[in-house]
Amino acid sequence: MQDTLYVPNFDENLGFWNLNDNLQKQSAPSAQIHYNGSHHWLMSYQISENEPVCILDSLKSQRTLNNSLAIQLSQIYDNHKDSLKALIPEIQRQENSSDCGVFAVAYLTELLMTNFTVDVSTIRFDISKMRAHLYECISKCSFSAFPKINKMPKMPCKDARVQTVRLYCTRKLPDIVEDMVKCDNKKCRHKWYHKKCVGFVETVRGKTWLCHFCSW
Ligand SMILES: [Zn+2]
Ligand SMILES: [Zn+2]
């Protein structure tokens, strides 16, 4: 778990993402609670290096993998691959607009207490008791499983959604981070680079550009 203070945010004036490189790579199994930069908390985890990253989002929303989260995931989970696969299972939803953080902590606790073996889609927390339980855990400085109800899942078991984030350049970050430039060598190992990573200076249109791997 890393400090969520280091969320990349978009600088409207300068027009690029502030990437404080403070989110460190983690080796699996690992888990992280994320602030997605737009008033929402959710969590992610990865059981082993070859498994996709699982995203637990208690808000029914199309924004699950917004740009900020995509960057965070690429910083934490994958270093040498060209894409990051995110699995988004159907889970219990929050019933208001403010419980996302409580759910994120509850799921994290459940995963850690079961050593990542729990089937998250079957968990039904007792929402009426969640906040009091969180308060108690924090007061005691000791976390225990959140109260659950013994009901069968309300929702039909839908397949998890899969979203893929393409990763580019030497730092393996998404292309949303900055403007991109393509190396003109067809066999280039990375092909696309963030302009800032390679210190790209605009040249005459149509002139070929080779990255520093290919220009040697
Ligand atoms: Zn190249
Ligand atoms: Zn780059």
C-alpha cells in the first residue's frame, strides 16, 4: 500500500499530467487503494504477476478506468509489458454517493484476511454497520473483517469486464500522459515515445525521426 497523495493530476494550465514518480512498482501479491482524481475511491489488487490486475469499484460507473487510474496502475503493476489487463468483476454496489472509500477499505481487509483467496463477487457487506466498524478498527488500530449479511447475491452473476490499457515508451506509461512521437525505424523496439521522455524537438514536417535506440 502506498500513500494515495501521489495521485497523478492533470495540470490544466500547462496541459500535461504531473507524474510524481512516487508510486513504486510492487511485486505480486499486492493491493492498493486509489483516489481516481475525480472524487472517487476504489481499490486494485494483483494475486500473481501473470494474473490481470483486479479492480474493485463499488460505484456503477463507466469511469472506472479513468486516465488518472490508468496511469497509477501502469506505475504500480507493470514494468516491461506493452499492455496492462484490468479485470473488473461485478461486486456489491454502494447505495449512496459517499461510501466508496469505506467499501475500498472493507474489500482490502477481506482480501488480506483471506490471503487473497476470497471470491469478491460473493461478498455482501452489511452496509448499515460498515462505517461504525471502520471507526472501531481505526480507534483500536486493529482491522477485522467487516460485518456481512448472509444473503445470496442480489445481482445475477455477470462476467467480469476486461479493460486493457496500452503502455508505451521506455517507462511503459499510457499514451494519455503526453504527446507522442513515433520512431521511423519500422523495427524499433518501442515504436512510440512520449515527446518529453525523449526530449523531442519539433522538426520540419516530413523529416524522419529516430529514437536513441535506433539512431546508434
Ligand atoms: Zn526507434
Ligand atoms: Zn515515455
